[in-house]
Amino acid sequence: MNAETNKYLFDIQASIDTIISHLDGVTDLQHYKKDAKTIDAVERRLAIIGEALWKADKINNTLPITNKIKIIGLRHILVHDYDLIDDEAIWTICKKYLPVLKTEVMDILSKQ
């Protein structure tokens, strides 16, 4: 894997860790919905993840990332179609799908 792809993967990993940190102490969806600062911070990091994955995929489209197209598409929604953002969907992504992405990215990076 080339250095540029690794940089994007490290950016994804760092953003996931930051989201986890932002959600520390946020116990449920209702708590999340009431915290505008956390919502903004999480959505920003999800957009970074989508952009980094898009750039990494342009360099190496064989990256074994589940839901790669959806992750990249989420970035588009967050940046361009912000009125379509659903807090419940973002919460579900963070709780259900980010751990999978983190594992996949760590696996790719560990094979370097």
C-alpha cells in the first residue's frame, strides 16, 4: 500500500477515535439529539471519513471496506444535502457500523 493511501486510512482511524471520544457519556439517541455541539462534531468527522475513503479508493479501489459506497455517499449528504440528515441514522451509523469500519481499517494497516 502506498504512503498516500495509508495517510487516508490513518485519517479515518483518527476520525473514528474522535467520534468515539465525542460520544463518551452520550448514553442514548435522545441524549445525542439534545447535544448540538456533539452532533456537529460527529457529522464533521463522518464527512472527513467519507472524503478520506473516497480519496483512498481513487488510489486503490480494492480496499476491503464494507459499505464503501454508502460511506462515501454519506459524506455527500453531510456536505451538500444537509437537510436530509437524520439524527437517528447518524446514531445508528456510529454505534453499529463505525466499529466494523475501525476493525477493517486497523486490519488493512496492520498488514503494512
